[in-house]
Amino acid sequence: EGCDRDELETAEALRGFLRDDPYEPLDSGTYLLYFLIVALDAEGRACGVRDGVVLVHPTLAPDLCVVYLARLYVPPWARGTALSYWLRSSPVEVAASWLHGLHERGALVLPRPDDRRGHYGMRLDLVAEMSWFTPLEPMSWQRLLWYGRGGFDALSPRDFPYLQPDFREPEEVAATGQEPLPYMLVVRRVDREQQATMPLDEATAVMRLLYDDFESFCAPEVLATSLQRVLDRLADPEVAAGGVVELLPLPTGPEELDRLIPLFEVTVYDRYYRGSSPFVDEELASEQAREALAHPAWLRERLDAIAAAITPEVHGPLRIGAPGPRTLG
């Protein structure tokens, strides 16, 4: 689903994931499994690809498994279809099989080792990075609709101002300085999709596990800048007093497009990311950003245009777990 070169791991990092033994822990104690799923049509041609990593730490959060959904390729004709959904959800089965393998080897104690359908009693969090909403790019709102229908929420940038570390080659980072990217982190908490908040200890563990993955190919000093920004915010009394991180629901159709308002790139950058990266400063200096901040009706007009453009094919089915009220964790 469209990644720029600087948002990707190096080819050597991916080769390393494929070579590594997923049943041996990293230096941090985290276990990591890299997966690559390819969907084939009746003629054996690739029609969809998903990759990512599964992460678990037996002492940091022994009953939490994070499935980081990295890249997804689906041809235009299959976007928003059952194939697209399957490529987002199939990593759950990959994770379950691997967790059972860790248990059999004595590396992890599963809460309910005989309960395969219940994921062995583990909490499963599917996590993906995503650009903040920009109404002038159709793929931006379409992608958020697809993930919304898949049961994903966005971690509130007020509580969880996530930055992707600078993945460029070390010599490039040294020449220009760090340029982390402000991203939305979306999460599907399997079988807990209706909960409107995430406990702080879970949010902290998600962040640390993701960065254990990134540590395989990113310099420690680069990681520290982005990691500490989130950990400091989670420890801030304003957030810590509540004990939870707010989860913002994603839209599933035209009647819910107002859910995109708190995810609007310009206002998110302005409120939560100023000074965090040269990229943010450049974006906020753009003519579009200045216009959007000066005229509140700018966003409303574009949301109305998006609502009119959504067809039944784009709208698709309802959110996983709907209907039903959301609960506070």
C-alpha cells in the first residue's frame, strides 16, 4: 500500500530476518518471527502480498503478542475485497502457530495452551503504521475506510505521538540529521475491538516491542529519539493519571467520515508534532496547510466531497464487531 524508499528496511535487513531463527531471542529477550504471505490466483499468479513481524517478550508482557503489519500489496481490482481483508487478518494464524511452537520449546508459557481458537489466551494486537489523513489523496481516506472495516482504531496522537525512526542509511542520516516521520499507529486488538481505550502498560509494551524489531536495522541513537518521545508522553501526568491511551475509531462508510477530523494531517502536525522533524516543519509551511489552518471550512468541504464520491464498492461491509457500543477498556 505505497511506501516510499526511506520508509522501508534495507534489503539486507529483510534477508537477515529470513536467516534468523525465530525460536532464538534477540539480545533484548524479545522473540521475532518475520513472515511473508503471498496470495495466488487459479493460474498461480501472485495477486496479493503481505509481510510483517510477530513479536513477543516472555517477561515484558508475557500474554501480549504484537503482529506488526509492514507492507501490503493488493492490485487495484482487489482493494476493499475479501482478498484485501484476508491479507490483513491471516497473520493472526501465523502468529498463533508460532506462539504454540515457542510454548512447545519452553520459551513461552501460554495462558491456555489447548485453546487454539482463543489464541491460547494471548492478547493479540495487530499494528500498522499509516500516514495521517489528507483529503486530497483518495488512497488516504480509502485506506482508512478499509482498516476501519477491519476493526482497527488509531492511537490518539495526543497520548501517543508516534514517530517512525529514520530508516535511511547511516551515512545519509549523518549528512542531514535525523528526519523521523510522523505516523498514525493503527491497532486491531483481536476480540477487544469494541474497547475505546488501551491500558498504558499495553501501549508501552507495544512501543517497546516495535522498537525491538527496528533495532535489528536502525542505529540506537536514531531509535532513542523517536522512542523516548512516546515514552515521555505516556509518563506525563496528563496521560498517566488516566491510566489509558484513547483509541480513535476509524470510519467504515460515508456516514462516519467525521471520524477523520481528529486524524487530519495538518491539525495533527500542528498540535502534536511541531518541532519533532524537519518533515513536519516543511509540511506546516506549505500553502495547503496554511489555508487549512486559517479556514476551518476547508476540511468540511472536502469531507462532504469525499462522502459524495464513496460508492457501494468502496463502502463495503461494516466494521468487525459492529454493531454495539464501545466500552472504556
